[in-house]
Amino acid sequence: MCSLLVVLLLVSLAANINGNPNVPATLTTPTGVFETRTDHVPSITTTESSLIPSAASASWPTASYDDIDTFVPYRSDSHDNFSWQLMKTVLLSETEQQNNVIISPFSIKLVLALLSEAAGANTQTQQELISTQTDIRSANNVREFYRKTLNSFKKENQLHNTLSVRTKLFTDSFIETQQKFTSTLKHFYDSEIEALDFADSPAAAYAINEWANNVTDGRLKNLVTPETVQNSVMLLTNLIYFKGLWRRQFFSTYEGPFFTTRDAQTRVQYMEQTEFFYYHNSDKLKSQILRLPYKGKNSLFVLLPHEMDGIYELLQALENVDVKSAQWAMQEVKVKVTLPKFKFDYKRNFKQTLQDLGVREIFEDTASLPGLSRGADVAGKVKVSNILQKAGIDVNEQGTEAYAATVVEIINKFGGPTKIEEFNVNRPFVFFIEEEATGNILFAGKVHQPS
């Protein structure tokens, strides 16, 4: 089972009620199970980029989806550039330390879309937030995109009970939210709103944590602290919980070496099976790419560098259009898959990352978010202090479980079957989980040291 933890995006807003500046602050063809060579890399004769069709989204089978796995990459002219740039920036920043990473690009994009609904019209704040939504630049298109996407996720969850996305805005009880903003959140973003007494910060934190714990089946127990609540006037939270069963489960497991570097190794538990999977060897990305489908419309894609220490080179070359090209070049062939079991958690403050990607105004005193609240004491006097995300993943023989929680803190401004391909994942690699009906990257990360 592939188990993904919840990504929480917490936006914490605080208001300057009295004017106080109190701001709380490869392809390698193994000759043995773990012995690899790089001199037998299959050549690529097809130009990958020529395989991508332009235009509209793909059609998907319905009733027999679980019986027949027909892979059609999501077709889009944009390929969600922001999600890929976010993913690349984060993974590169953690490569030197050899840290395991998992983030939810979709969760980050969703809360930025929610904040754009509160931004002043034609302001720098609004322009920066809308720019993260790639090709869906108008407010109406953004709303319809998320309404349709979240409805698609709901239908998927009804069939397979695999994917849950929940968004909730917690406000201090003295805050009066804008009716237009709350109506938009409920109708287009399937969001909830709840007022709590932030002055009683332990009780408010307990209520928020209980909600998160219930949404994630107990995987996320301490989303916020009383201090987080005390320093905010609003907390915008988004939780994603994914639990996917492999279409083809792994049964064979054993212990073997995983090469964290060319000269260092650790012992890990491996899973192995030989089956038909969609697979491609990409010269452009200097890696193999394998698709491991779950029941339903989600798949895990693994990018394995050709070289034992090729993870940094892969990340440098990682561009969304090249990954999409590789997906279109994939063919269903028989593959001997050797994949380590891995399980880890990761948390990150995305403030600096988003600023590096051009989303700056929401963190400044000049932030324009008048749509969040009513009243002269609060309206227009809030900014985002931090955007925090906690995520985790557990990949084993049955499938994957993953979760992610994003919290936005809003504070006071003044404060081919004839041969068997080898896919031996015995070195650091990149992965992402894609919801294939909509093309959304639910989770993405890299593994340096499987647990």
C-alpha cells in the first residue's frame, strides 16, 4: 500500500487592531540484483517532444477503469509550470544535505488560489497570486478549475476511498468575514469556515488539531500549537490524505544495499516484481522513468538517474515539458522492478521559496487582502506571515499512504514485451504522484535514505 500523509498549508493572519506593531513573531542494466552497468543503456530513436499532442484534456475510461489500465498522459499546453518550478526549487535546496523530501504542490497552489479571492482587484498582490495558477489566469477560470477538480476528487473517493481534500478557514470569533469571500470558498473550493475564540488559544488549538486528526485518520495529531493560534487572527488550512492500493501488488521482499552515494551504502528492505508497466529511458533527463499505477486514477512515477550519483544532475535537468515528453514516450513493456520500501515525514516553511518564485506581496506590509474580513479595525490590515506544510509518505507492498497539510498564517502587518527491462532503484531517486484525470501533481519528492 502506498500511504501518503497530509499536507497542511496554514496561513496565519493577524490584524493590527490598536495600531500596535506586535507581530508574533539510471538507466543501468544490472548484471546482478544490485550490481549495475551503464554500458548497455538502450538508445532512444524517437524524439520525445514530438510525441506530445497539443490541446485539450484526455478522455478517460470509466466503468472498466480498474480492469484495464490504459495510460493516456494528461494533455495540456501549460503542463503546470508553477508546480514543477516549486518542486524543482525545493528538491534542489535539500540535495546537498541528502534529505528525504515530500511536498504537495497541489495543496500550495490551492491555498494561493484561495488567497487570490481575497486580494484587491488589479493589485500586485492579486497578480502575483494568479500567476501561480499557470494558464488559468482569470478569476472565473481559476474558480471553475478547482470546482471541477475537487468534484473529480470527490467522485474518485466515492469509488475507491483513496483521496480526501479538505479546506477550512478558522477565524477569531471577533472577526467578521466578507460574505462574498465565504460564499466563493464554499461554492467553488468546497471549503468550510469556523469561528473560534483565539483568546483561549489552547482550546482553539485543540479544536483545530481534532479536526485535522479526524480528516487524516489519526495520521496528523499536532497541526498547530496554542502559540500559532495566539499570534493569528485567521488560520487557512488545507489537508490532503491519499491512500492508494497498487493495481499490481508487490509480494517478494528482501534486504539489500542502497547506495546513498557512490561510496556509501545502507541496508534497506526491497520489494520486487516482474510485470508489464509503462516505462521509458530518457536521454534528456538522463534517467529511467517508470509508472506504478494505483487502483483508480492515480499513479506513482519514479525517475531513476542513470548514474549512481546522478540525482543532482537529474534535478538540474528537471523541466515540466521534458517530463511530460517522457510520459508521452512511455510504452508498456515487461519490467523487473526493484523498489525500496520507504517511509518518512517532512515539514517546510514555504515563505522564502515562494518569494524566490515571485510571490512576495502577501508577506509585505503592502499586502492587499481586503476580501478576507469586514470592519475598519481589521479589513485591509492583514498579511501572511508564514505558509507551512507538513507531509509524510509510506510506500510498501500493498501501496502508498500519504498526507500533507498546508497552513497559512495571517498576521498583523505591523508585526515492448520481447525483453525484460531492469528498473533497479538502489540509489537516490525522484518521485511524484499524479492524479491522471486532471494532471494535478498531488505529491512530489526525492528519496536519499529509505527507512
